[in-house]
Amino acid sequence: MKQGKVDALLGIVFGDEGKGKVVDVFTPRYDVVARFAGGPNAGHTIIFDGKKFVLRSIPSGVFDEGKLNIIGNGCVIAPDLFMAEARELENAGYDLRSRLHISKRAHLILPTHRVLDRAYEAAKGKNKVGTTGKGIGPTYSEKASRTGLRVGDILSDFPQKYAALKARHEKILRDLDFTDYDISEEERLWMEGIDYMRQFSLSDTEIEINRLLAEGKNVLAEGAQGTMLDIDHGTYPFVSSSSTTTGGVCTGLGVGPGSIGEVYGIFKAYSTRVGAGPFPVELFDETGDRLREIGHEYGAVTGRNRRCGWVDLVALRYAIMINGVTQLIMMKSDVLDGFSTIRACVAYEKDGCRVTDMPFDTEGWQAVYQDLPGWQEDLSAMTSEEQFPASFKAYIKFLEDELHTPITILSVGPDRAQTIIR
């Protein structure tokens, strides 16, 4: 029997690329959809049949009956937020318990982790990272320091384990002089979420996935955030706390490198970033405001304004290299409808030095642009590549030539039907 493969779908800039929609489109091709990193700090928005869903921890394949969905060991889970998200889906008619498995090795986000997140961010003063405040960083920190709680811990002696870790957090908060908080209601919902999670299949998902691969099943690994937020390869320290790259697929699901098949790199036709950190292509003018308004660039989880700019080829080339991207998917092409000129960042410049490779010191660089003619037609109404205006076809070719990677899928609107496969 032919061995199955794990195809990875990764955001390759700063996240918010539209991964959820593409996973939803791809799901019929796969037997399993699995999340390998991140937690409720990232929201994947899916729109179909006039309904909108925002998935934060649950894989985006849950809408397809008969597909197995897995939250892998590389993820972190907040039981109260998971419960709220799952119940919303169940109320909409989706039977999650028959199609969702959770790794025993995934780590738990405690209510006190969220307080620690706020305390650590406040202690940074002017050097804030701009976290979502969901407790992600403190949870991954404790994973690395070997003091965290995992999903499997809820199956035995959990009250004692929880009390010990909570007491440890409270001591840290006292030492930080951060004591003005009340988590009593939050903790009540959190414990309710723990009981709710026990109703799901909590399993050794790494063994399960490898068994399915041996049976010839194919897996789609759904990324969270983007490559430029990767803990190792992103714009440190303004990054997430997990491995958001292809390497993170292997560690976050427990599969070998030889199991990786296609690597789909997903990006927008322009650039966005949420939170603090370097962003050379950021536009502070009317054009940036126009991109934000047309593209509805507000965080799915936080509601924060996304910083907007033109497409960044320096970042894209770097991400394609790091991930071994085999195919590109360009989202929100229709947002650029109506711009007479489209700009693309082809290099960075600082103090008379120009680079085309991603620099270690990412602060202070200015974008060097190449201008291309825009198109002033409505892409959202188009259903095939043959309908594309010449200037949009030229933009696609320019990107493919610069990135040395084919763009095989284009999104021209938010609905799953507005997806054109080349």
C-alpha cells in the first residue's frame, strides 16, 4: 500500500492570509486535517452559504462530514475558549465529537497564564510585543521549562496538578507586583471547559497520524500565524511562541520529514501585520487606509486594525526558502481592484546599504519598490483565469518570476466559491 503524505498549508508572511478558507476548499482532497501549532490567538475565518465562522483552535476541516480533525501536540489549548468555540459549531449542526481528536501532549492554557501574559507585557514598558493576551507565550515558556500541564493530565489527579501550577503563577505575579486581577468567573468556565474536553477523544495523535499514513491516508497540516512570526525565523522578538514553518509540522504532529508532500505557501496580494514589530512596507497614508477598508483588515480574534502595505518580495522569498514551498496561493487579489498602480517591494535599504535577502537586524529598513500597472476591473465576479485582465495576469507572472514558485490558486473574494485553481 502506498504511504500517505502530509501536505502543509502555511501562512508565509505575518498570518491573517486566509488559511481557513483554503483549508475548507482543500478538505475534500484529504482524509485528515490537523493543526500543528498555535492556539486561540489566531482566528481562521470561513464564509460559505452566507454564514461566517471564526475557528481559533479547531481545525478548519470540521465542516466536512467524515473527515478526521486533529489538534496536535504542538498546539496550546484554553479549555474555556475551546468549549465556547465547539458549542457554537455544535449548535450550527456539526457533530464535533465524531470528527475531532485532541493530542494528550498538547499543553493547557490556564487562566493565570493569561494574567501572566498581561503582567509580562506591562513590565516591558515601551518595548511591548503586542500580544493578544491569550496566555500563549507563558504557556509555551512553561512547556520549554518543563513545568506545564498537558491535556493528558486532566485524566488523573488533575485538581492537585492544577492547584500546584496555579500557586506557582500566583507567586510570580506577587513578585511582579501584579495583583489587581480576579479570575474567579474565568476559572469557573475554565473548569467547565475541562469537563467538556473529557467528552472528546483525547489520544496519542502522533501514533494515530502515522498509522493513518501507513494505511495510505493523506493529511493536511493547517498552519497558524505566519513564517515571519516563527519563533526561530521571524522578526524576533516580535514573533509568536511556536514553530509556524514546515519544520513545525514535523514536531507539532510527530511525523518524519519524509512524510511531507506538497508545501502550500499562502499570502495576500498585498501585506498586513498585526501588533508591534518591523514592517518595512507599511503605508501610513490614504493608500494604507484604503487597503484596510477594502480588505476589512481587522483581527478575527482581537478586532485590532491590521497595518497594511504593498506585497513584500524580500519576506516572501525568505519564507519560500525556509519552508520549501512548492506551490503558492494568493489571497485577496480583488482588494487591489481599482488601484491604477500596484507596487511591489523588491529590496530593503538602510544607511546606503541595499539587500534582497532577509536581514538579521530587521529594524529600520525602508522598502525599495517596483511599480506595475493596476487593473480596474472587478475580479470578484470572475470564475476562470481566462477572464482575468491583462494587467492582473502580468502581476501574477511578475510575482512568479521574482519568487521562482508557481501561483496555482487565486482567491478573488471571501466565499469558498470565489477560488480559482490554475
